[in-house]
Amino acid sequence: MASMMSDLVEAFLNDAHHRERLSQNTLRAYRYELLAAADHFLTALDEISLDDLESWASRGGSAPSTVGRRIASLGQFFSWAVRKKHCTSNPLTQREPRRRLQRLPRPIRSSDERSAIDSAIATAAQPYRLIFTLLRETGMRPGEVLTLNIGDVTLDAGREGLRVCEPKNGVERVVVLGSEATPRSIRGLRAHLKQLKGQPTHAPLFRSNRGTRISYDSLHYQWSHVCESAGLLDEKGKPRYTLHQLRHTRGAELIEQGQRMEIVQRVLGHRDPRSTQGYAELNEAQVRAALEQNKRR
């Protein structure tokens, strides 16, 4: 009997979890993309072509990063399916590598809108207020904050920081906190940890009312309320800014403050300095000032 994707997704995920020890974030991303694909591809695996997968991955004019994530998920699945003899070949091995477009960061530009976001975050319900504060002040990725455990927090004077164990680029890092750079985060974490006193260090730092780790869906739902409170919805009633743009905004602020590029790279946890260079490209005011100064000479 020919194998179909819908029959194999959970087996693939289970095998990936036990044999390849993929992070929970990666497994969640694979599950989301593969279950969506399984609902679409209702034929045997050997009948699915490269064109079919390309069309599916790029549906709806998706961003290159989204297409890349879908292709990566499908590629891993088909490689596994070939090894397990559920199909004869992986169609994605025929795919030519494509140069990734290096997009500029998209920070919240207006100081008024930044202030509106900050005010709205300050009125959000806990623990979401603290989560959004961390995203805003540290530039961390949402996934990094949601996977924090109690033991990842250090608040000893002069050593304040957060240990990120499942970062996107696969390198463990410490997010530095400080009384000047991240004052609201430190105050919020001190108060939050008092409420969690007695809990084991491996327990999630942020939990829902049901006691489970807060999900992406819940965080995005609360973010829509923050944007609504800040008056930053589009004509369709959707948030004008994404959660990830809080990270972009923090990076842009550091550049505006005159921080060295290597400091910005360290704060944001960029492995590739080219990712950080995009923030320097945003600083048009500095370039204009230099050009005007030369002109006056």
C-alpha cells in the first residue's frame, strides 16, 4: 500500500525527537508545517513532485523566510521517508539552492508609536506584561522567552542575566540585563520570582492559568490586545506591528544610541555579523549628517 504523508507525520516527529534530539521549538514548527501539508497532499509520497512542493511552500506570496522554513520541514520529512522506505526519492534533492534576500530590519520608527506600545505593555495582564517587557528591552526572540525556565534567571547584583538554552542559531548564550539598560525587566523578574518561590528550577518561568507553558498562540492573542490598546491596528483590525518587530526596534535603538556593532550583535545573539549590519543600514540620520557636514566644508 502506498504511503501518504498524513499516515507518517507523527512517526517522523517521534523518531526526530528520540534519535536527533531536536528542540521542542523545532518539533512544534515541523508539526505545524507538516500537518498542514498532509491535509493538502492526499496522494502517495512518490506522486508528489518538486513543483508540487515548491508551489505549496510559496503559496500566498509568502516571505522567503517562511518558504525556507516550509522547505526545510518537508526536506527533513522526505529524507526520513526515503530512509524508512516509505518512498523511493526525496524530490527536494533536485531543488537548486537559492540566494536568500537580506532584508532590512523593520523597527517601529516613530517615537510616538514606541511610547504608545510601551504604555500599552505597562497595562497588560501578567505574566504577559513581563514577557512583552523582556521582548521590548532585551530584543530577545519570542521563542527564547517562552522556553525560559526558572533556573535560567540570574538576578545577583552585577550578574543579572537570562540563559537561553534553545536559541535559533544553536549556540547557548546569556542575555545580559542591567539596571540602566533593562530596568523594567529586572524589577518585573524580581517580583515574578517571588511568586514562584519554592518551584523547581526546571519549571517554566511563564505559565498559563492551566499551569502549562505559555504558547505562541496565547502570546500573539495578547499582543493583538496590546496593539489595540496602543491604537496601532490596520484597516482590517490586525496589529500593525509583529512581536518580532520589538526585537528590530531594540536593535535600532542600540544603533541610535551609538553602540558598537559588536555590542548590538552580542545583545541580539546574531551568529552572522551580516544580520547585525542591517541595523546600521537603517541609521539614515547619521549618514545624512555626515554628508551635510562635508558639504558645509
